Amino acid sequence: EPEVTQTPSHQVTQMGQEVILRCVPISNHLYFYWYRQILGQKVEFLVSFYNNEISEKSEIFDDQFSVERPDGSNFTLKIRSTKLEDSAMYFCASRLLNYGYTFGSGTRLTVV
Amino acid sequence: GQNIDQPTEMTATEGAIVQINCTYQTSGFNGLFWYQQHAGEAPTFLSYNVLDGLEEKGRFSSFLSRSKGYSYLLLKELQMKDSASYLCAVRIHSGNTPLVFGKGTRLSVIA
């Protein structure tokens, strides 16, 4: 069964550093998303992406965040200057038309 | 704002049936999803309802009433591996719109 692949599975970074989280969505999917889940809390939407541009973003997705689809397969989330409160599980998801959103296995980001 | 409510925790016995409820008040509605999430793992898709009624898929069924803003997930013949969080999520609009998640219901299946 096709999968959404995320790397790395776990990243530890110092406060103020930049991190790039990588995702390879399912190849024929058209819509891409980043979500985050702080430990013990609900899954929260960050940003959606379609046709090489951002479709929608939440209030969490401020100027420290950016997304790119640099080469037609990878989909990246960059956090420019990490803060302690950015520590969370970050999930990439993709979907085709009206079908279920398929989530990747996530990157656990720990900011110290 | 968008509001999706589900019980925080439930406990059920192996072999039994459990019903997890979800109510929503959202600015629009274009489908309701149920996901299963084991601790530390990704949510995995269980079901999708956009019209009223019951959708059955093996041991899992999901029901939707749009007029009541209500859904439930029914799990039959519970197994220990069903211990997980069950997430109710609503798609507000059509097109490239994200899912809005509830806080999830942590289900513990006991022997």
C-alpha cells in the first residue's frame, strides 16, 4: 500500500536553530498538508499546499514557518528559529480528490 | 470557531462492542472522518461519512446525522490491539481544505 514517508523520525535541535522536516507524499496525490501534535494534545492543522502554492494556513503558521515542494516529489516544512514550544510531532499528509487523507509516520521534534 | 467534542477516555472489555460519539459545530460541513492513532504513531484512516446513515467496514462502522451534528464509531468484537486513540475530524469545505480534529478518545480494551 502506498505510504507517505517522513524524515527524520526524530530530530533534536537547539532553540533558535533552523530545522527542515521532509516528506515524500504519495506519488499521484494532489493535495499536501502539514499538521502538528503537541504531546497529549489534538492534531492541529498548519498549512495546506496545492499546485505549488499555499492554499490555506492556520494562525499557528506564522512567519517562522515555510513550506516548499522543490522537486515534484519532496514536500518540506522549514522552521526558521525554533522555540521550545515548537516541540511536537509533525505529520505530513497527502490526499487524492475526496479520499482519505493519508498521514506519514511523523517527525518528533524536540527543541532544547 | 470550530468545535468538535468527543469523550476523553473509554474502557471496554475484549470481545465487547463500544460506541464512541462525536458531536460537531462547524462553519461548514463536507464530510466526517474517523482515524485510529496508536501512541507515538500516525493517524490511520478508518472511515468517511458525508451522507446521513451507517457505513460498515468489517468490525468498524460509522454513523452520521448531519442535522444533529453527530457521528459515532462502533467497534465490534473488540481486540486488545484496538486499544488506541480514536480521532473524529471534520472537513469544513470542499476543495483543498484541511481536516479539523477533535481531541480524540483514548480507548482501553481490557481482558
